[in-house]
Amino acid sequence: MLSAILPIFVMCISTINCISHDLPDYFPRCPINDPNLNNCLLKAFNTVRPYVKKGVDEIGILPFEPLVLETFSLSQENIAVNFTVTTWNFTIGGIDNYNVKEINYNPETLVFSTKMEFGALPIYSMYEMSGRVLHIPVEGKGFVAATLGPVNATIRIEGELVEADGVEYYNTTNIKVTESINDIEITMQGLFGGDEELGRVTNSLLNRFSVGIIHACTPALEQLAEEMFMRFMKSFTGSVPYYKIFPKLNN
């Protein structure tokens, strides 16, 4: 669920290999045959906010305020940008400061979609990068600090029900993330082997053309978000049976 919008990094190899767990008592349940299912989900997102912020051990959700990723790599190549970057101890704050604008889940098609918005997100990381962005060469290794946002995100999740040991689970088959990112402010240390003048000029150019840069880099960021959401969904819905997430109302 998107209330854990990036605490996504607890991996489960496959849905049917996960251990079955129940939702914690403090997690709201939204009956699958509730005519007001989407309203229930919207309320649930706000209810679980303080819990997922600290992490939920019972169902494998790691703390995400701040969210810390050990390492990941991104690359993108088109007319505007051509780069590869690897990060270590990537730390992002403010994920819990979200506003859910819309939630829709169709139990017939098993398609979930939501629209959310976030304020400015502070980011800190160690990095190694080579390439160019908007014809600005960027080569270096060191520490980077940035503020990303505001961010608007639309997420569409498709899935199927699979059975394991007589229990049905939601298996995510596809995730599509669309992001609109307002701007980015960035400071990169260690550029060009620590050359202070080249580093100062490069940081100045990156911030001067930040709107164009973030627009050009958005596809890579969307791909990263899709991979992260897939990991979360495999962990969460792969460990909690479908009808414990969405119990049936007694008629």
C-alpha cells in the first residue's frame, strides 16, 4: 500500500515462498465487499501513518523516517542526459509527510491506483557518478546533499491472486509510477577529484538549470520508484493473506 511509499526495501523472493502473517491489531481492515471501500482505504492510510513511520516488524516494513537504502544504481541515456550513478547509505526524509489525494481499488480487476503529494524531501548520500546532465559534465565520488520536491506521484498497481498452502495472496505483476517533481537543490562534494573550482562551477550550473535537469532525469527516478514499490508489495502482500487485508463482510 502506498502509505508505505518507499519503505519498500524488505525483499521476499516470491509470493508463495513467504511466511503467512496476520496484520497487527492496530492496522485497519477494509472489507472487500464494503460499498465504501475506497473511503475506508483513504482513512486507513492516515491511521497507519505513525506506525509505518517507525516500521512494522510483524509484516516486514522497515522504518522509513528517515528511509535509508544501503546501495542502488541508476543510469539514463537520452539527448538531454547520459549518466550512471551509484549511491551508498542513501537517506531520504519527509516521506511520512504525505497527502493522499485519491485512492481507488477495484476488487474485480485487482488494480489499485493512488495519487499522493509530498513536500520538500531532504536527501543525503555517498555517491559515485560519471556522465553529463543537460551537457554539464558530472564526474566525481563523495558526499551529496539535496532537497527534492515538492513531488506529486501517481501509482498504478496490477496483480493477481495466487494460492499457496490453501491460502490466497495478492501477487503484484506490474507497477507504473508517474512523478511530477517541482525542483531540486543539490550540493555535490568530491567532483572531478576534489577540484574546488570545477566543483563550485558544476554545482552552480546544476542548481541554475535544476528544473530542466530534474525533468530530464524523472524517467530514471520513476523506474527506481517502480522497482522499490515492487519490493515492498512482494514483502507486504506476500506475507499477509489477501482476505486478512481485505476481509469479507458478513451478509
